[in-house]
Amino acid sequence: MKPWLVVTVVGVVTGCCKAAGPVLLGGRTLGGTASRVVALIAPVMLAALVVTQTVGGDRALVLDARRRGGGRTAAAPSVKVSA
């Protein structure tokens, strides 16, 4: 029963957070700086997730084959392939 309680609470809190923006802002638009900050939140969160899943372990730093794959993935867009 406890895991489902946690899932329910997290779902409710997520819904409240999503609803807070439109409720607090109404029909107004964000300023320039706030818009830039909001636009950067998703890429930063994705990068943090990728890094923690790649090198994070059970309370320890894990450097194994996943790190080489991550390095190759990061370098791939800069490699030019001739057709």
C-alpha cells in the first residue's frame, strides 16, 4: 500500500506544480529573462539525468564501459562523414 501512496502523492504534487503556472500568471506572458530560464530547464534536466544514469551507482561513482559510449555519443555530432 505504501508505494501506491507515494505514487499518488507525487502525481498530485506534479499536477499542482503544472497548474501553478497558468493560475499564477493568468493571461500574462513571461519576461525575457524568465522565458530564457524556462526554456533551459528541460535540456539541463535531461543532461543531469543522462550524467547520473551514466556514472552514478549505489552511492558511488561508476566509471565503466558506459562512459566510453557516452563519450562517443557526445562526440558523434561533431564528426563529419563524407558521403
